Amino acid sequence: MNILFIGDIVGEPGREAVKSALPSLKKREGIDFTIANSENAAGGAGITPDIADELLGAGIDVLTNGDHIWDRKEIIDGFDREPRILRPLNYGESAPGKGSIVLNSATGARVGVIDLVGRVFMQAVECPFKAAMAEIEKIRKETPVIVIDMHAEATSEKIALAYYLDGMATAICGTHTHIQTADERVFKKGTAYISDVGMTGPFDSVLGRKPEQIIRRFITGLPTRFEMADSDVQLQGAVITCDDKTGKATAIKRIQEKLR
């Protein structure tokens, strides 16, 4: 089966990229299941229930998120209404929402998705390594196909998690930096990996924002309003091919779809 993981959707340009490019991309690549990180989908910070509905309606099966999940407080009510919106598992049981889900793919094969956030250079949270292993043991009772969003800053933390979970997870896809890396590979025991699947939004930007405003902030240190950029819009991500009987990945390739 083929699983598409879409990189961080940033603002309206990113949402429009999904709606424009996803149908043909799914057909061309024979996609059976689609995951996307949506934590920047609402104006570049957070996600709302309405925007989640928009993205799910565009053909995405599960929305993962990261450290910006709480930027729009209305999403808390959205968790109860829509279980396909995930928040990082390792925020703990007391946090609203859920950190994993198991759903049917287009082929009928079950797919488990786990959402994690890193700890290096980020806020203090529960250990993603321990949280992932415990959740994998639960999900493997339903399916061997398990895809993890590791939303983290440090590449070392992401790669270490891949070695730790090699053979236990189908794929570990890094998110958060908005910069697509060229280190995709399949580990020895069958776990596909990429440090960052990239960004879906305006590539001619600084992580989705207008460059001149970011430059002003770096030079002056003064508070600056960051506005969404809107040129060279791309959908970036990765396609993972796996055996749905064993959960082992056989291939992973990067995706870059240019819209305008």
C-alpha cells in the first residue's frame, strides 16, 4: 500500500495547495491513505475546527499537529467532534484530545497514526521514546501498519527515534522545521524515515512568512507582525510504500508539487 505524508500546511496558501494538488497526486501515486501535519493551517499558527473540516474534506484522512496545537483555543472543542484531529501523544493523558488513531485505508487495510513532539530545544513534555513504544504495543494488536509524525527541532532526536523503533513502526516522518530534507531511507528492519517532509505553502518565504519582515526582526530585535507569503506555492511530503500484512516499508520518496 502507498501512504502519503504531507508536510506542515501553512496558512491559506497551504490549504489551497492541498485542495488543488491532492486529487491528482493521489491518483498518480496510487495513494491509499493520507496524513498531513496541520498545526500551521490557520494563518500560520494553529488550526480551527472549520479548517480541519476543510482539509479532511479535501481528502486527508488524519491531521497530525505539534507545539502550535493550542494556538487556537477553539480546537479544544474540535477534538470531541472530530477524532481524526490529533495532538502530540506525549503531552500526556490530562491534555485534551488524543495522540493516536487507527483507521481503514482505501484498500480496507488498517493504518495506525501516532503524533509525537520532541523535547530537544522545545517545551518540556513526556518522553516521546517511551510514549511511542507503549502506544505501538497497543496499536499492533489491531494493525502492523503504523506511521509516526515526529514533530521536533533536533535531527538527532528524530534519527535516534527511528533507530529505537526500527521494525516496530512502518514510517517515522519528521515535521516542524518546514525544510524538506534529502535523507529519506528505509532502515534495516523495515522502518521508512525522513528527517523532515517539508512544508506545504509558499516556498518563496521564510518558513511561510514574508522574508522582509523576518529580516527586520532579526536585525532590529523589535516585535514585528509576520504576514503570510503567497508565491511559489508547493505541496511537499513523502510517499511510503509498505506491505500491509507485515507493516514493513519497502520504499520512501520525497514529493514536491509546484502550483504557482
